[in-house]
Amino acid sequence: MNKQESAPLHLTLPNRLSYGLGGAVYAVMEAAYIMFVLLFYTQVLGLSGTATGIVLSLSLVWDAVSDPMVGSWSDRFKSRWGRRHPFMIYSTVPLGLGFIALFMPPDFVLGDQLWVAGWLLACSVWIRTALTFFSIPHYALVAEMTQDYHDRSALMGQRTAFMFLTTLLLPSTCLYFLFDEGAGGDGRFVASNYVTYGWLSALIVWITAAACIAGTWKYVSHGQIDPARQPSTPGFLGLWRDFLSTFRNRNFRNLLAYDLGATASYGITVALNIIFWTYFWQLPATETGLLLGISVLIAVPIAMIFLKTAGRRMPKHDIVKWAVVVMMLDLSWPYLLRWFDLIPDNGDPVIFAILVIQNAIFMSFFILRIVAIASLTADLTDEHEAETGLRQEGGFYAVLQFTSKLGGAVGPLYGGFALDLVGLQEGMRPGAVAQASLDALVWIGAAGIVPLMLIALFFCFRFSMTEGQLLQIQAVIARRRRDD
């Protein structure tokens, strides 16, 4: 073994938890953009839904372009702090500051659509760039921390658990305590509440990022690999060649096609969820907060238990297939019950219970899909090394993020267009929107979500990686290193 490379370290529970905390850093951004940005900029600041959707999609396109550059850069980076941790360290403070600016636009931009759109674009590009410098190296760490088929899933399970708990419990808690009904009315339409939310987001980023970096520090040496195994194509174009080289892997190409469809459908779902809960189901802010909190507290344990039991006997690609099928079916049944008059009117506790069940089922299987895909990607980096001799964990995860964010760009763009199409305008309150418009919004959402999920399901059958296959691949790599 090359003297620059360290023997594997035993993964303890604190190691898993500290790595998992990095998921919370990413989740703060997800929480903001899934739950509040569209509502804040359209219904509070008065930016049109179409303009908001275009701006958010542009920032996601930039994000998708920057991901491969950072991933390839971290693969070839050399320092006494390893390949990944320097990126994570220097991105943390700028990321937190971005959330403060996002929810506290200065007075000179308010009242002018162009200035508000420009501020949203600038803040979104800032936040997403800083997050890329943290999340891509953090993602890549999993392939360096362990080579075990199931341990990789366990690490990704911890990351995903923290990601979902933060993504949903943060807005859930804030909807209950910060955005509740007060002297100024519905807190979701009070601008000053969002200033507090921005500061809270920044504090959570700084605390969780610091804990993740400190807790994974002992793996710094694992990033200092034999230079012969690092990509070294010179120049800016070399970074792009490294990026494109990941597409040589057939399994990975099909996985990316699947993820593009799945992420695009999820993007539309989450972009419209807060609108559906507010206007179609007429949930007050406190109930929306409870819905998110209860759902995630049910979903995360279910997903983690599944990973420890059936997940150890079922190949990762099969988990993905079942997750897509269940999520697709789960999205429709509450709306079918409403249209066939099989459930009570809005305001009845039964409605809240139905939405909790639906959301908990959806999140449970979405968590399983995320864990399986992320863990599979770590396995495919081994397959890539066996084929090419190069370690490109950062490149692989950057490409995965690239397609995910391209897919995610569809959500706000489609959602903003849908809001304008049905006439949902600034300041409209629940109960003031015609039911025909809300029904049309549901159909518009379904028209975007269902075809994309069917595309994702098709590509699920075109990639695979079992534990036995991975062990054979790793044996090839080990023999090559001994021969060298």
C-alpha cells in the first residue's frame, strides 16, 4: 500500500452521526427553497410567480454547472488537510450569510419587480455556490470512509435522516412558533418573520457544519491517496474532461437518467405542496407545521428500520424501483377521495390525519430512494476505478448533483407557471380562490409529475449493483494495487 494511503478506520456511531450532520447543512437550503422562498417572494414581496420560477430555475442551472467543476477540483486537490475538508471549511461562513441576505432584502430593491428578481437571483447563486463547495466534498467522503456495501448505505442513511429531519422539522417548528397567527394576522404573510428565519438558518448551518467537519477530521488522511490514482488532466478544460469521463460507466448513465426524471417530478411536487396545503386543503400555518413535523418523525424511523432489515437483503436497485412505484401511487389518493366526496370538508381533523399519512408514506420511500442512489454511486466509483484506474468520487457525486439540480430546476419553473396560469395572485388568502382554479392546479401538477415518474421507473430497470458484484470489483482493485 502506498505510504500516502491509510488503512480503513472502524466506523463508530459518533463517526456516522458527525458525517450525517453534513446533511443538515444541505437541508437548511432545501427547507428554505421548498417551503418559504416561493411563498415569500410571490405573496409577500409581490414578485410574479413566473418571474420567481424563472429566477429560481436560473440559479439551479448555475448550480448544476458549478457542481462538476467543484467535484473534479476536489478529486485532484492536494493539501495536508486532504482533498475534501478545505472546501467544506471555507464555504461555511459565506453560506450562512447568504441565508440572512435572502430573507432580508434591502429597502432599495423593494417595490420594483426587476430589482427584487435580481436580488433573489444574486442570493440564490451565492447560496448554491457556497453549498456546492460544502456538499460535493461531503458527499464524496462516504466512498473514502468505508468500502463496505452496507456501511455506505448506513452512512448515507445517517446523512439522509439528518437532511430530512432538518428539511421538515425546521420549517415545521417555525410554522408553529414563528409564522403562526398573531397580531399582524397570518404570520406567513408578515415580512419581518422571514428576517428571523434567515438568521436561524444561518446559525444552524454554522453549528452543524462545524460539528460535521470536526467529527470527520480523522478521515483527512484517507483523502491523501496515491497521485497515480488522482485525475490530473491540466487546465480548466481538464476539469470538464474529468466530468465527462464519468459518463463512460453504463450503470452510472442509466442511474443519471433515472435521477433526472425522479428529481424533476419531486421538484414539482415540493414546489406545489405548500400551495396545496395552504389553498386546496386550507391548513393554517400551525397545522402545516405539525403535518411536516409528525410526518418526518414517522418517516425517518421507518426508513432507517427498513435499511437495517429488508435493506440488507434487498439489492439497492430494487429498493429504488419499489420506492418510485409507492411514491407515484401515494401522491394521488387524497385528491381522489376529495373528488369522489369520500372525505369530510376542509377543517375536519380527518383531513389532517389523511395528509399526515400520505406525507409520511411519501417521505419514507423518498428517503429510501435517496439513500440507495447515493450509496450506489459510491459503489460505482469503485467500478470506475476498476475500469480506468482513477478515483473520482467527487466527480461522480458532482454529476449526480448536476442531473438532480437540472431536474430540480423544473420544479420552481413549472410551479411558478402553474400559479400564474390558475390566477393565484399576491395577497390571496385561503378560501378566496375558486375551487375550479384549485382543481385545475392539481391537474396541472399531475400532468408534470406522473410522466416524469414513469420515465424514472423505466430507467430503474437498467442499472444494478449487488454486494457480490461490488466485492468482485474491489478484489480487482486490490490486485492492481498489489501489482503496482
